[in-house]
Amino acid sequence: MTNRKLDTMVAVFREVLNLGPDRDPRDAVPGDDWSWDSLAHVTLVSALESEFEVSIDLDTSLSITSFASAVEAVAAAGVSFVSEDG
């Protein structure tokens, strides 16, 4: 069973954080080890808003500190991550 929206989220994280195939974006957290600095954070939030066609408010954007919290933020903006396969 796949979830295209989660796959898209992985792709956004991979692109914004410039992650190679050996790094799992679902493990990403802010910090030098992941190249997730303040500029990457703003870029990530902007990319999520663009990709999912949502608006993420400032307080919510500041709460994004992991892949899971990014999924929660996008879901709170109205995107359902329930698997399309069933």
C-alpha cells in the first residue's frame, strides 16, 4: 500500500534538503547534519505550501521540527494523508 502524498512529502524534503539516496527524509531534523538551517526551513515551508496548495501560518511553520510534524502541519492545513489505496 502506498500513499502518494507521503511520497510527495518525501520528495520535497529530499529536494529542499538536498538529500542523497542513502538518507531517509523521514529521519530529518533541523541541524547541520541535515543541512536544515533557517533558510532551508523557510524554503521547506514554502515548497510544502506550493506542492500541496495550502497556506501554513507562522506558528505552525515554527512547529515543524521533523518530517512527522511537517505532515501534521500540512494535514492541519487541510490535506488528507489517508492512503488512496484503501
